[in-house]
Amino acid sequence: MKAVYSHSGQSSALLSDSTANTLNHTIAGWFRRVAQWLAPQLPAPRIYQHMDRSGQIYWSGFNPNTGLSIRWVSEAEIRVWLEQQYR
């Protein structure tokens, strides 16, 4: 059993090891969630599909984090560009 101490340093209650471990795990999880919430979430690159008058499909992309864009490319080209945005 572990003693739980108040701010004055006096023992106020006893907890079993499993209860103390559960409490520590819960507090650690709470701090982890707060840290994730506070961390800035960067917007993901945006991908757009276009079709010309003949029915041909083209792709465009924009990365708001870098300001880079690509326009009117094939599916293979947009895939390569997208992979490069995460390097």
C-alpha cells in the first residue's frame, strides 16, 4: 500500500498499488490528451479533381502549409506530388 500525502506532507489515506497505478495511468492519459489538444494541427494538402469538356480527368493540389500547388496533372503525377509533400 502507498500513502497519499496532502500538501502539508501528512498522510491522509492509503491506496493499494493497483489503485495508485490506475490513478497514475489516468493522470498520464489526461496530460497526453491535453498536450495533443494544445499541439497545433497543420492542415493537410488539398486535392481536387477536374474534368475537361472531352471528359478527361485531371488533378490539382494545394499544400496550405508550404503554399505549393500543382495544377492539371495526371493521377500518377498528383500521387508523386502528394508523397513529396510528406517528406
